[in-house]
Amino acid sequence: MFRRTVITLAIASLAFSTAKAENLAPASLPKVEALGSWVAPALPPLEVVMPLLTNSTRVQTGLEQKKIEQANSRLSQQSPYEWEALVATRHRNERLQNLSQQDYEIGISRTVRIGSKAKIDQQMSGQYGELAHLTAADAWHETARTLNDYWFELRYQQARVALLHQLADATLTFSKQQQRRFELGEISATDSQQSKLDYQAQLAQLQAAQLDEQRAAAALQEQFPGSSALIQGQKAPQSMENRLEEPLLTDSEQKNWIDRMIEENHGLELARVQSELAASQASRKAAEKLADPTLALTYSRERNNAEQILGLQVNFPIGGAKRSELALQAQSQAEQSRLAFELANRGAQTQATLTTQAYTQAAAAWKIYASTQQAQLDLFQKQLRAYSLSEISQFELQAARLRTAQVQLDALKARLDAEKAAARLLIDSHVLWAAPESIE
């Protein structure tokens, strides 16, 4: 009778392995034609995600930088020089003629950009405008990546706690049953004591997992203030339902994903525009070696209107060694930016390939773990029957229970890794959590 009870409790302790998951409804994902299929990750609702991204510090910083670049764009269209007005008065005493009179002079002047400089400034204005767009968009994209990482770390820790909690409950129930069997003289005191120690060990693991879950939740809350409702509302996944049938991408599909990620890579575009802007700035500094002239128009009155003078004055500053050194410095900075763009281009190619491969490998691992989990559950049921027939000891049964729980945890980890890789693929392709028009 007691052994039947133990068998029933042990099977119940693993019932969570086939229980239906109770996740938040995943956000709808738009279908991308000709890019292949993907794992549909369980994600927080879109109406929760978008405010978190919008209000994040990084995105807000990017928006402020966007305003700066927009101001730079407007400033580049304007001349760096201003009109200058001259108003002067002089009191003159001429002793020889015993005259005393007041003279006046007025004038206006302005430094004028040489035509080539104005053209370069106009070009830089457009480049600053591109930077304004890309800076905010790149900040959004990087923030979406960060949210994806923290979200799935929290889900894993929650899943781990859920599994260990149920394993600890099952171990406690088993320990109580062993204590009753000891009291009835069916097992030794050593066996009863061992079951208690097993429970203490499971409890310690559970407490450690709960601490890790708290840390994951705190990290998410720190990065995304206001995510407490999201943290509290999420329930850990508890099944392997909806596992993949054909998770792998064909070579053609992988290439399509890679091309899309490179095409939509804001960081790469940002490096390109920064390189072009640095080249324009270098050209501007080179043009500065020829200083801009100043034009002045003046009018003066002398000798009680006896003399009236209208003058045109042109000043040409003589450039010095400093202007040449500034031009050389800007040229070196432009070369640095060009090399940085080349590095970013290679990095984007590599990152897109790795992101695609990570999804394929994680999805394949998930499929393997799904079948491994089922096989382990079948094996554990056989071990339960063997224990009921006294063919294995309680220690062997407990070891089997622990192995089964570990396989269960590994399978859930594989599932979440596949979902995380799928979400990253979609985020980098701007299919998921794309920036709104206000950011773009």
C-alpha cells in the first residue's frame, strides 16, 4: 500500500513535465515572405514592451543625441559669420585754422565663405541629418536586444525555480513516506535519514535558484524601470509543447536572413555616415587653409559735410601653419573613421552569420532535448515500477528522479535558448519590436 502511494506521488511530482504552459500571450509576429520559418518565441505583450523601450535611458539618450545632430544639420546650412556694424564718432581740433568739429563714421562688414566651403557645409548638413535618424534608431535596436537578453534570463530562472520547487515538494513527500515506513519497521533508520538529507539538499538548491531569480528580476527592473508588472505577470514555461518539426533553415533561407540583417543594420549605417561625415570635415579643414575674406562698406562725414567718404574694404587673412596642421589632423581622423567603417562592415557580416547559426543550432538542440526528455520520462516510469517490485533501492530511485529533473531543466533551457535566438534573429531583422516613426 505504501509503495503504491509512493509510486502515485512520484508520478504526480513529474506531471508538470507534460502540463500545459501558462505563459503570457505572445506578441503577434508579422510574416516575412521568402525568409523561412522560425520558432515563435513566447514574448511579453507588445503594449508592455513598447513603453519599456521608449522610456529606457538608452533610448531617451539617443533621442537627445538626435536633437543635437538635427541642430548640427541646421547649423551647417548657416554661415558661421555674422554681420558687424560700425558706428564711430571723432572730435577734431585744428589749431592752425582754429576749428573744432565732430566727424562721424558708420559701416557694415561680414566675412564671406568661399563657395567651395558653403558647398561642403551643405553636404555635411545632410550627413548630420542622417546621423540624427540613425543615432536614435540604433539606440532603440540595442535596447531591444538588451530587453530580449534580460527577459529570457528571467524566464529561465523562473522555470528553474518552478522545477526545483516541485522536485523539493516531491522529495519532501517521499521523505515523509519513508519516515512512516521506518516507524512500521519496513526500512532502516539509515534509509529514512537519507531521504531527509535528500530533501535538505533539494531545499538548498531551491533557495539558491530563488536568489538567482530575484537577481534576474532586479537586473531587468534596473535596466527597464516600470517592468515590475511584467515580472510579476510572467509565469515560467512548464512544457515542451509546440516543439519544432523542421526547425533548421535551408542555405537559401539563411542567406536571406543574413542579407536582411545587414540591410537593416543601423550600427553599420551609422559607421558609414560617420565615415562620410569625417571625410567631409577633412575637406572642410583643407579648404580652411585659404582663409575667408571680410568685406566692409563704410561711410564717413568730415569738415561739416565738406567731405563725405564712401569706402569698400576687403581683408584677406593670411593663413598660418596652424591651419595646415588642423587639416592634417582632420585627414587622419577621416582615415580612422574609414577604417572603423570597414571593421564594422566585416563585423556586421560576421554577427549576422553567427546570429543565424545560433538560431539554427539552438533550434536543433531544442528538438534533441525534447525527444531526450520524453525518453527520460519513459525510463523513469520503468524505474518506478522496478522500485515497486523491489528491483532497485530508494537511493537508485532518488538518483533517477534527480536525473529526470535535470533533463527536464536542460530541455526547458534548450527551449528558451531557441526562443531567445529566434527573437534575436527577428529583432536584428527589424521584424520584431521595430522602432516607431517617432524614433525613426
